[in-house]
Amino acid sequence: MTEPTNYPENPVVLPLDDWLYEAHPVAGCSTCAEAVAALETARKSGDANTRFEAARIVRQHPHGTGVSA
């Protein structure tokens, strides 16, 4: 049987990319306003998944098409 590989250092933990949490809402858009409010609440509570989802909604929301997400 072979011995497991041993590493001399602890693994490196990289932070998530900041762009995942970037959101540039459009003024007057109710969907963006709701998502930004959720983004801020999640940021204060440390909920990374909700922060990502809220920022994704703002990034991918179809503005100016009359379609709401």
C-alpha cells in the first residue's frame, strides 16, 4: 500500500472574485431596487450565496425591454 501524499503547508484559501458581488442597478427599476436591498441585507449578515444571487439578478436583468425578471 502506498503512503498518502503529505504537504508541508496548509492549503491556500482564495477569496471569491469581487465581480461576483458587483451590481450596477438602473435608476427607477423596481427589480434592481429589490435586488440591491437584498444584496445589502445579505452583505450585513454575511450570506455570500444571497449576495451572489442578488448581484446576478441586477447584472442579468433585462433593462429597457419591458420584461421583468
